[in-house]
Amino acid sequence: MVMSRSATPGDRNNVLALTGGIIHTGAETLHGHAVLIENGRIAGVSAEADVPLSASRHDLAGDHLAPGFIDLQVNGGGGALFNDTPTCDTVRLIADAHRAFGVTGLLPTYITGPAHGMAHAADAVRQAMDNGTRVPGVLGIHFEGPHLNPERAGVHDRSLIRPCNDADLAHLCALAAGCTLVTLAPECVSPEVIATLARHGAIIAAGHTMAGPDDLAAAVNAGLTGITHLFNAMAPMGSRAPGTVGGALADDRLWCSIIADGHHVHPASMAAAWRAKPAGKLLLVSDAMGPVGSTAPASFTLGDAAVQVGDGRCVTADGRLAGSLLSMDAAVRYCVDTLDIGLDEALRMAATYPARAINQGDRRGQIAPGFVADLVRLDPALIPQATWIAGQIST
């Protein structure tokens, strides 16, 4: 692969060359090449023999180098839950915890809550993205609710699920914080609401929903682009009632996120979804809760619900799954080891495709000239060893 001329780095000492690894660019796998980083971006990818003599070198010792993982659904981590304490300090704790799992970009996720809680969450993310208080890796916010279908509430507080009136819509449009992903039930809001949110820059996904194919099609025409945690908290697919799952799998315009932990989705169901969706339209999310990346106790509360942690799951007393204990690196390994998905494709599901889903595929999710230098180093067992966010290393 020849480095583009426009991105050729100068012979300057501030060029960092990552050498000696297997490079997964998001488009191809390269051996004997180096990734060149300058001023926080990928300056180029070149043969190792062509690395400038003045460049600093970082030897990857045969490990894998891939685009850093992008997680669009992160409820918590490091012992903290965003809904409990929606502050910049909480965002920092969560982002720090997930960086150890290869995550270089994430959307802190605020699930169904009161309007004032949503405002605090948006303020926290804005602070986390401000130059003075920046938290590396925070790309925006995910509001999962409150405009959901109570029949598919899952662990969301039904008393706080509500229709979207004019005041709610105006409030939600005003809460944009960087990239803003909104999960809603399209059968419970009008296409006009979806169109208005989309005009204000929100990315709209369907979730916690009973929507069928017709509902989804109308919503897509209004601006819906994705599906949140496919199979979970939505109408299942039947032979004569396609449900949300059938509609999502049949519509090639929709990306679908999925929780690959072996608990939320049976491996056969996930394999079927992977075969049904076009390349680029099935992507990984963690739906992680506070215990991820921490030595938290074996229980926590989510609103008024007590949640027990064990056997790889977070479960309420009545048996409902309450988020997950999944990390993005574990999701990649699950795809490779359990589903026999090729490593390059699993890495794209964790980075390239999420970047595209939030309209950042032109600058994140690939190793290519001009892209932000967000990277993860993985050993042969696919355990993260280091990350770079905008060219800054964390080990």
C-alpha cells in the first residue's frame, strides 16, 4: 500500500512510526508495514523500509494493530453508572475503564429518566468534550429513551416512559452534545418527530419497540437509520408476523447493533443476523454496566431495581437482563472464537461500522491517511495491550 502523496509526513522528529505488527486497516491486512502518526492523525501507511529515519519508532513485536473500538452504548464502567451520577467525573471514570478494553470512542448512555436528568447528562458530556475538561474518547451521548414502548421496557422504569410531546421534542433537540444518538420506539412517536430530530442532527435508532416492517419503513423515510441491540426488547420474528427483528433484518438501509456476550443473543441467532445483514450493517455494542472494568460488588441498583451480578450477567430479581458485563474486546473475541467470523470483519464490527453509523466514517474507524489516530494494539489472544487516542498512547 503506497502512502498518499498529500499525506506524506515531512522528515520531522514528531512523526511516530508503529512498526513490527500486523496492521488491520479496516480495508486490508498488511505485514511489513508501518503506521505513521503526526499531530494526532494518521500521516500514512508505508513499507517499513520507507519509514523516515528521523521518526520515533514503537515496536509492536508481532501484535495486531487495528482501529480503536467505538462503543455506541455504554451505561457505565469502572464502578460508575451514568444514570446514577451524570457528571463529567463519571464520564471520565467510565471512559478510563473502557479504554483498557480497546475503546477509543464511546457514547455514554443515559437510559429512560426525567427531563432534568437528561439535561445533566448532556451537560456532563459537553464538559467531557470541552477543551478545558476533555475526556479522551468521548464522542457524544446516547439517549436510550424515554420515548419507548412500555410493552418492551426491559429494565427501563415504566413510570418514566412517556409519549413525546412538543415540550419533550424541543427539550431533546436542545440537548445535543457532540454526536447525539436517540433510541426510541417508532410506533410511539410520529414520523414528524423523527424528522425533526434528524434535522437537528440526531442519529435515530429504534429500540424497546413493537414496531413492525411498515412502522420501520415509515420511520426510515423520516430519518431512522439504525436498530439498538437487535433481538433484545423488541417484537420477535415469526412466520406471519415479522416483528421488529424481521423488519430490521429485511431492510438493508438499517444498521443493527448487537450485544455479543452469549447471554443476550443465542449464537445461532447472531450468526443468522450476520448472514442476513449486508456487510457494514451489523455492529457491536457492549451495553456495559458499572461493574465492567471494576471490582464492584456483586449487586447494584438501577433506579429502583436491584440487580445481581454473576455468571457473566446482570439480572434483576424477576430475571430481566439489566445491561451487560461485556467489554468490546470480549465481543470481538466472541465473534472470532464462537461465531467463526474472520478477525478483520470482527474488528470492523467493533470500529469501522460503528463509526459509519454515527456519520464519522470519514475520520474514524480505519487506519488511513488523514484519519484520527485512534488505535488499539492486541496481542495474539486479542487482549488489548495499548490504545492511542488522537496519537496519545495509553497502556
